[in-house]
Amino acid sequence: MSILVEKVTKLYGTQKALDSVSFSVEKGEIVGLLGPNGAGKSTLMKIITCYKQQTAGEVKVCGFDVMENSLEIRKRIGYLPENNPLYLDMYVKESLEFVGGVHKVGNLKKRVQEMIEITGLEREQHKKLAALSRGYRQRVGLAHALIHNPEVLILDEPTSGLDPNQLIEIRGLIKKIGETKTVLFSTHIMQEVEAICDRAIIIDRGVIKLDDKLNNLLGQSASKSMEQLFHQLTTQG
């Protein structure tokens, strides 16, 4: 089991951002965490990646508890946050070397070159990050998340703000990465899940409304579009 979430609740004061959320992700799955803005997706991902602590419940990544073994989890997890924080004055290769150094990656120069090839950054590798398009900055963020060869990849809205060509490229890259990694990524765009995922989890107001294989969801939607299904599940009182 790569990710195990059991009855997780997160309170901000008296507000419940997450309300007894439970699910698991098997090794090698690509799972889309789908929900409207403010549904609790980012909060959940920050708990899984040890950036926030839950109020109640249990979370394990690769068998390690997030409250007790955060350092072990950080070695095994790659995380691309929603805002993709980058040092824009750095060059692409310099940035990758810096992140790889933080993770104490062995044979760093070789690994940096592998990441440049995997994420399609060859033509941009000698540029400063500030000179890159949003699509290429997302590629750098993915390279940062992958450089230490994690078992699990967590991506928060990885395609937000991309143009149609960039969308296709990043979707293809995530799909390729998912051949060897466990991937959990959040989005509020149903087409993203259809294009990439094995399974979808729909969350709204901190509660899981649906968790099913994509094949089953598509079958259920034969007479109803995925967008209509999503709308129905996330607008019920």
C-alpha cells in the first residue's frame, strides 16, 4: 500500500476542512483527486506530504506514519505544490542541482541530465527559470519532485493555467511517470482525470462523495456526462 488515509479530519478553528476522510492508493496507481475549489484537496495533500498535521485520523505513506516518520516519508515522496515555488534567478540545471543536493542524490550531474531528458527540458536547460513559459516551469517542478526517485508522486493542480498544447504535453508526461510511480494528483477538471487516471476520488466540502475505478465511472456516465455526474455529486445539499 503506497498511501493509506483513515478517518482523517482537519479543523481550522471550528471549520472542518476534512471530515473523516478514508481511502488508499495501491502501488502503481494513478489516482485523480477531483473536487471544486475549497473542497479540501490541497489540505489533504499537505497532510500526506507532512506539511500539515491532521486533527484526527491516521495517514501512512509506504508504511510510515506521517506524524511519527516524516523524514522517512519525505525521502519516498515527490511533491509539486499548486503554486510551484521556484527560484526564478536560477538556471534550469542549477535549480535541479540545488534540489538534488538537498536530497543528497548520488551521481548528481548524471541524474540532473536524466531529469532534463525525462521532462523534455533539453532546449531550455541553459535558461533562467524566469525566462521559461508556465508549461516549462511546470516541467521543472516535476523534475524537482522526481529527482530523488521517489516511490510516490503528489501533484497539486499540475495543469492549472496551461494552454491546450501544454496541457497535452504535461498530461502525457504524468501518464509516462505513472508507469513506474504511484501518482495522486488533484484537479477540478474532469477531463484531466479521463485523460490520465486509473481511478477517481471526488471530494466536496471535506467529504468523499465517490471513489471508483475510471472504467466504472465511465460506464455509469453512459447516459450522463462526467461533468454532470461531478456537478450532481458536488452540489447536493
